[in-house]
Amino acid sequence: MSLADSDRELVVDELGRDPTRAEAALFENLWSEHCAYRSSRPLLGAFDSEGDQVVVGPGDDAAVVALPDPSGDGYSDTYITLGVESHNHPSYVDPFDGAATGVGGIVRDTMSMGAYPIALADSLYFGEFAEPRSAARRTKSDDVDREHSRYLFEGVVEGISHYGNCIGVPTVAGSVDFHPDYEGNPLVNVACVGLTDADRMVTAEAQEPGNKLVLVGNATGRDGLGGASFASEDLSEDAETEDRPAVQVGDPYSEKLLVEANEVLVEERLVQSARDLGAAGLGGASSELVAKGGLGAEIELDRVHQREPNMNALEILLAESQERMCYEVRPGDVDRVQEIAERFDLGCSVIGEVTDGNYVCTFEGEDGERETVVDAPAEFLGDGAPMNDLPAEEPPEPAVDRPDVPLREAYESVVGSPTTASKRWVYRQYDHEVGVRTSVLPGDDAALVAIRETEDEDGVGTGLAISAGADPLWTECAPYDGARAVALENATNLAAKGATPLAAVDCLNGGNPEKPDVYGGFKGIVDGLADMCADLSVPVVGGNVSLYNDSPSGPIPPTPTVAMVGTKAGYDAPPMAAAEEGELLLVGDRSLGGDDGAQPLGGSEYLARNGGSDEFPALPADPESFVAALAAVADADHVQATHDVSHGGLAVALAEMVHEDAGLRVALPEQGGLGSQREQTGLLFNEQPGRVLVQTTDPDAVREAFVGVAPVASIGEGTNDGRLELTTFWTELTYDAAEIADLRSVIADTME
């Protein structure tokens, strides 16, 4: 760890002296890209974070959003919390502990708002672990270590499942994508939803001088030292060995005790403010806590309970040991807090108090003398870092080079791709029903969990739908429009289950921002995400930025993970699986609304698997009306199944609906000028967002609901034979459910 010369000059000017060793290290971590968002904060003002439902927006450990009142009049006093974090670099160095501690951190962020964690969603991105996707990528893919990708993939999934299962928080949603540019730097983005109310809510803003600062949880060790700095640098070739000390080690059993102890502390109104000990450890949590309240603190570092001998002041201050919380507590409540900590077999230290002065840390040395190791304004520590003004290059327009591939070969290459394949191997390792709230399980467009705390006079509570993910092919092709598509796809996932979008958080992942082309792509995903969420009237209430996801193999694609929630009355939703009878409608495909030809294939799995490039498809002109109409239609009694059309296009969506008990008979329409083989291939494989398949017994009602909003075309019907029969004007494909399942089992086949 070392403080940059330009930053040191600012610190010296502010303090009027050279910083101590501990101060220099604390500034270096708190002013890092990971903590201070020096390169991204100038862009984040593009997001609209306001709304009547928003109780606490960006800047706290997690956002707080009010749920709609069951009466239909405004919003209730029942709140959910939303947070998302990345643990990318640690998951490369140590996939199991890196991913596990990412779960632990986002759960503690939830707890610090006075909320009980009720659901997790993980979005994971890895390098190739199967054969090259296409001849166009083969040169690059020849150098990819697929065995290493499998090692990372297996370790990350195991770490998430172990930690989440042990603490009893269900993992209900998420995504998994594979792309060669993640080989040297995988992404692990984890979101958490919590439940609280107006009386229980806590924030990370210190309240009053004289209150005590109490550290509760595991003892402090030397693990995770410099984690914030490590997360703000490109990964080096020897990161797996050299950077291992910067990775934290998790203990889910202690976390479970901490979750329950936190619940008692909140219920008994013993917490005035709280902060999770994450990046920059105690120094980060305690200084940010008091800075938000415009206050200071006096902390005696040697009072911190420790698990390793002879720890010095810097180690105690910056270690990122897990399962720890910092609480502001009234002096008269300290004894009760200690009793509760002892009851749950947790460590507890009264480490100092809130003041109206500077942020001061002292330490008793070996000679018995107490030394002041930090004495700086808390607000300067938290907000004094200068922002970066970086050049950005616009991404080039993709060339138009659409390959002609025989239909069966193309279909099987796309449906059998790891990115579009079944993710059952992943989510079957997660306990997604613990807590008995999960109504719609993983594997559907969105999860649905029950919020019984909002039941109306008829006993109908609120269903909370959760969707999370991105698509690196989209944002690699077109950062701005690809990010818009990511936001729309998540909203479509919610609406397909009958839910109206309520709020979103984002995890913005990019490469080295000092490279103008990389920063240009990152700026594109920020603007695109912000614009589409505004178009959807979905406030972006919080998030996370992870830059310097760069390695010797190159930068990652700009990756804007979105975790979005929506609400509906009740806990029922139409399934994704096809029914034996009923007409199948394709809603929202612009090429069927009178335009000439199919949408472009840019960003599609078809091109990734078969080579070529193309423009990104056009998005709907009124996405908010489309989402609202879909949410209303999905809850209608005549609707038998709904399924978002996105990754892999119509080809994959149809395959995902077929099962042993019901099949689909589909004929690609020739309307909209789709009279050629190339155009119908484009209809099958383009990935234009804002489309959905609806199976219904009343197609006229669906058409009426989308008049003036989106085109609706009948493309087939349900059957009772468990087969997919796909007819184009020049050929026909037929697969039974077992053959489709075999095509889509590439992840399980590879890993098992």
C-alpha cells in the first residue's frame, strides 16, 4: 500500500503535516477507486434515484424502498432494502472465499439498515470453459485455459452455496454468462433483498456526540489487509499467489449468529446507527459512519478484540476480517448490547465514542505510551479524494457481416451454448426455499417471494419479483444500447410474472478506466442504463462500481449488472413452461409490425457461436407502456404461460418452454417482409429486447391489451407430445423434450 504523490500533497495541505504511516494507508484505501469512485462518480449523476417509494437512496450501505400499500393508496410502512456488491478480484485469487465473503458482505450491508435478509441474487461471469464459440473467436480462444475457467466457476458456485446455505438466506435469482474476455478476471456480483419497516430502520449516519462505538462479531485478524487497494488495480499474472493476503476468509456460522444478534439489537431499539466492516475494515466503517453525521470519533485501537498476537495499529485499522459490525450505541445501552453479544457467542468491544471533533485513533505501544496514529477530519477522509477527469473514446460501429449457417447447425449451436444452456447445475446447489417465502423458483424469468407482512383485509400479501443479470455480448457490441437492453430485459422478466417494476440497483463493472476506449465503453453503459431506467420510471436507488477489471489477457467487456424488483398482489404467477393447449403469441418483435426484414443480429449468441458481426437491434419506442401492458396481461386468467425472449432469441425461448408433458408447434410468420431464409433466420436468432411469448386461450384479449403498444403475432400452439416442431418456409426442425434437455445440459455435462 502506498499513497500517490499527488494525493499525499493534498493530505499534507489539509493536515498541515506529513501523514503518519497509518494515516497514509487509511487515505490510500479510502481514496482508492474501490471506495471513492474517483473515475466513475462524475458519471453517476446520470441516474435518477428519486421517487415516492424511495426512503433511502444511494450513499448508505443499502437502499430502502417502501412497498405499495395494500389498499392501493400510495406506499406502506413496510420497507425492503436493496444492495449489490462485487467481489471480482478476490474471486479470481481464491474463488471459494472470494465469492463466499462477497455474500457475507452484502448480507451485512442489509443488516446495517435494520433489515433482515430474505433473498440473494448472484450474477456470475466467467471465461470459456467449452470449445471455441466460433471460428471468428478461435484464435483468441486457443489461448484460453478452459480448465482454469472451470476451476474458478466451480469454486465460486461452491463458495456462494456454502455461505448462503449456512446462513439460511435463499439464493433465488441471478445469471451466469461465459465470454473469453472474463478468463483473466471473472466477475462475481451479488445482490441482497432485506425486509424492515419504518420503526426498525437504521442508517449509517452517526447521531450524537457522546454515544459509544461498539464492535460486535468475529475477532480481528490480519486477513484482507489492503483489500480496497487490491480491488482498485489490474490483476497481475501472479495475483493468485502474491495477492492472497488481501482476500478475506469467511465464517458463515458466525455470520448467522451475527444476523440473529442484529435482529435482537434492532428489535430492542439499541442501535442508533450501524455500518458493516467491509472495504478498509474498521477504519473505513467507523470514519464513514461519523462523517455522514458531520461528526468525529475517538477510537482506542488496542480495545478491538483480536485473534492474532502482536497486531499493530495499521493492521487493526485496515484488516478486512469478516463478520463484524460497528454500532453507535447510547452509553446506557452498552451493557445490554454486550449481554446480547455474549448470548450469541460473539465478540464485543467498546472501542470509542462519537465526538464533534476529528476522527482520531490511538494505540498503546509496547512501551505503554499511548500514541495518536490518526487525527484527521472524518469528512476529508471520506470525501476529500479528487475526481478523475479521464478521456473517453466512442466505440466503433460494428461491421455488418452476417453468416449463412444451416438451420439445424445454427439452432443446436445456440441452444447448446453454455451461456444459454440450463443453469440448473448452478442453482440446484443453492437452498432457494429456506425461509418459506419463495413462490417462483430459480430457472424462470424472475423469482417471486412472499411479503406476508403486507396482507390486506382479504389476506392477500405482496409478491416481490426479483430479476438480476446482464449480457456482455450486448454491451460488447453496443455499450449504450446494450445497457438499455439490459435494463429493459430485467423489467420484462418482472412483468412476465405479472409484477410492476419498483426499483433497481446496479453493479457497473469495467476494465482499466485510464484506457480511453475502455472508459468510453464504461461511460456508454452508465448512460444507457440511466436512460432506460428513466424511460421505465424505475429509480436506481443504489449500486456499486468495480473498475480495473483488467488482466494480462485484456479488459472485460463493459458489464452493467442490474438487480431489479417489482411487486404484484399475491404470490401466484404464470409459469414459463408451455401448456398442452392454447395459442402461442410473440409480442413485441418489431420486424412483425410492418418493418422490412428481421432485426439485426448484433450482440447475439448466433454470431458468437458462428462468427460475424452486425448492428444491435432497435429497442421499443415506449418501453414503459410495453412493460405495464405485459404485467397486466400476465395476471389474466386466460394466460397459461409467459416467457421473456432475450438471450439466444426466439430459438432459445421456445426450447426453454418445452417439457415432457407439453410441446409447441411453431411456424415462423412471413409477415413484415420475412419471406427469405436470411430474414426468417434473423427472426429466430436476433436478440431484440422487449419481447415475450404468451400462451393463451384468448388471443384477442392479448392483442387488444397491446394495441398501439407492441405488435402481436400468432406463431403456434401447444401440444401434448412434449415436442418442439419448428417450421420455416424452407425447412422443418423437430426435437423432443429429451433431445432439447440434452442440448441444454452442457454445463452439467462439463462439470460432472
